[in-house]
Amino acid sequence: MTTDLDAVLSDIRACRACAGVLPHTPRPVVRVFPETRLLICGQAPGRRVHESGLPFTDPSGDRLRDWMGVDYDSFYADRRIGVAAQAFCYPGTAPKGGDHPPPSRCADLWRPSLLEALPQMELTLLVGGYAQAWALSERAKRNMTETVRAWRDYAPDILALPHPSWRNTAWLRKNPWFEDEVVPYLRERVRSILTPPARMRA
């Protein structure tokens, strides 16, 4: 299975399907391992991640790690945590600010084979409306807020989250139930995945 995953990742990193469409040279960013049990599926890398090649090296990542109850070093050192956005390349900046939506062709091309090569998956975090719409399809609710509010419908193997961008600070203020209900559940699920059973620690 490791060989299969290596092959899939090699193909993803070599992908240039959007060359000539993106305003820059494609640079797929994906970080998963054979040990990955918790997969974070965001929407697409932002500009900072495009430049660094490492997912969530931005303020959104700080907020996401806080929600998860995971520190910076553990987030990148623990191979049980993987990151594979709906689209692997930065889609560019929209004329009115913010990033362009992630192109669906990327997920259509790569996600089925990538997920098949991750047999130990226990939890997928669907971060943002685009990722939720693609992954949940007809199971998604009318909008992101309703999908996140219905988190119990998808647990325990899927958890829908708002995007941790600071642009969503107003949304968090309007929806305090998220930090009251969903964040504690998320932290407990993450803890259960990353903490080995007592008999294994002995």
C-alpha cells in the first residue's frame, strides 16, 4: 500500500492539468503518509502555502490547530495527520479580493485514487463549503452553515467545519454554537485518534 500511495503522490506532484489556466505555474501541495488517520480536506492552498509548499502555514492554520487542540510542531511531525485539499494548487486571487474557488477538476482527477491509498483513515475534516459540497454531494445541506450545524449527521468519520480564515470571524460570533458544541467534539476525536490505548503506552 505504501508503494501505491507513493505512486499516487508522485503523479499528483507532477500534475500540470491546470497549466495555462492558473495565473502561475502549478505547484501541487499535499501532505499525507501511509500512517495518516486524520485527513484535513480544505478548499485549496492560499498564496502563502503556494510559496512555502507546506499546508496551513498561515493564520488559518493557527486557528485550525487551535480548534483541533494540536500545537504547531505536532501538526507537522505526526504522520497520522494528513492534509489534502479539494484542489492541490493555489487558484489565484479573485478581482474583488480573496481566492478564486478551487477548480473541481483537481478533486475529480485525484481524490478517488488518493483516498483509496489511505486505508487507515478514521476522520476527515471537511473545511469550508466547497470541500463539503464536493465530498458530501447530495448529503450536503443547503449551505455551509447548515452543513456544519448538522455535524452529528456525518460523525464520527466526517466532520464539517467552517473555513478557519480570519474572514470568518464574524461568522463565528454569529454562530457561538460552533465553538460550544463542535470544537469540543473535534478536540476529543483528535485526541482519541492521536493518543494510543493505555495498554500500548505501557
